[in-house]
Amino acid sequence: MAQARYKRVLIKLSGEAFKGGQADTDIDAATVSDVAHRIKQAREMDVQMAIVVGAGNIWRGATAEKAGFDRVTADYAGMLATAINALALQDTLERIGVQTRVQSALTIQQVAEPFIRRRAIRHMEKGRVVILAGGTGNPYMTTDTAAALRSIELGAEVLLMTKNFVDGVYDTDPRKDAKAKKFDHLTYLQALNLRLQVMDTTALSLCMDNNLPIIVFNLQAERSIERAISGERIGTLIDSEKRK
């Protein structure tokens, strides 16, 4: 097994990671099982791990707003949807022997602990995977922003942004443009100025201000999370360094 380059990481899982390529279901059990096994293999590298989950497979606040919902109400609904994904992931991980704790930015004590920074760190120090639901607990803030914020709060050394069936950052959508160019490395400013669809600008600015490196990679690639944690060149690295 490869050696971990990072001692503590935060993984961002989009809601789409819970349905895989299945169009007729919000949560596909086989897909979640595959993700859980990838996390277990990476956890066995003796790395402390937190996971922020999205909810785009169930609900999108911005889309709901366009359909006529109040934006604040729609965003809170999205936060609740992340709890569904968090519980699905927790159950799957626990069934394969990975100890987990779910913490939520919203108060839902029956199913999750409240997010308490020191408690989350202590869980990770004890070898538990901490799954973070509820985004930041505030409307107008995406789960990308939650991932950046929690990474900084919890002292993660890197933010691992998983993508579905896309192996990094491109200048255009590679699923629509066969001539799309992949970037192996970008600085924060390059990613901001080129307006690439990496994450929202608030999240990217948070990472830049706190010098938190981001690795964007294809979740479905073989041993993808392990390879990213080991420091292998995978996907696209975004940091402050300027390279040729």
C-alpha cells in the first residue's frame, strides 16, 4: 500500500456520486457501496478523514428557486437533503467496518451530532471518518463552500474535490467538447480568472486566502482517493505555486 503524503484530508462528494450513472434513482446502493469501499481503502492508509456531502442528486436550491421556490427555503431544503446522503454513506461504511460519525450544521439530534470543531477533530484522531452534512448551515452558501470552510477549520492539509467521470479541470466541458484541454496544474488566480467550473468562487477564494491546495480528480478512476492521498500526480492540482 502506498504511503500517505497527507495526515488529514477532507473529501468533497457531490450528490451525483450517490447515483452514479443511474438516471432513475436518487441514491443507487451499488454506487454508494463502491464509494464506501474506496473510502475504506484510503482510510487504511492511516489518514484522518472528513467528508462533506452534497445533495444535487436529491435537491438543488438554485434550480428550485427558478421553479418559483423562495431561495432561502430552497437552500434549507437542500441542507436537509445532504443529511439523507450522509446517513446513506454512514450506514454503508459502518456495514464494511469503518467507524463513522455524522455531524450536521443544522440541528437534527435524532440522526446526527451538531458540528463541533473540536469534537470532529477528536473523532478523526480516534480513527473515525467524520461525515459533514448541512453545508455551512446558511442559505446562499454551496456545499463547495462548506468543504473549503470545514477543511480550513479542521486543519486538513488538502481538499480532495471528486468529480464524476471527469478526470480533472478542463477549459470546456470534456463531455461535450472532444477538443477540451485538461489542466494538470492551476494557480488559484488562474482558476478564478478563467472562470472554470471547479467550484464556486467563494469556495475557491477561501482556499486561496488560506493557501489550501485542491486536487480535482475522477472519483471512478482506479484507487483514485488512495492515489490522491499518496501524492501521486492525478487530476488537476490547484495551489499558489506558479509552474511552467
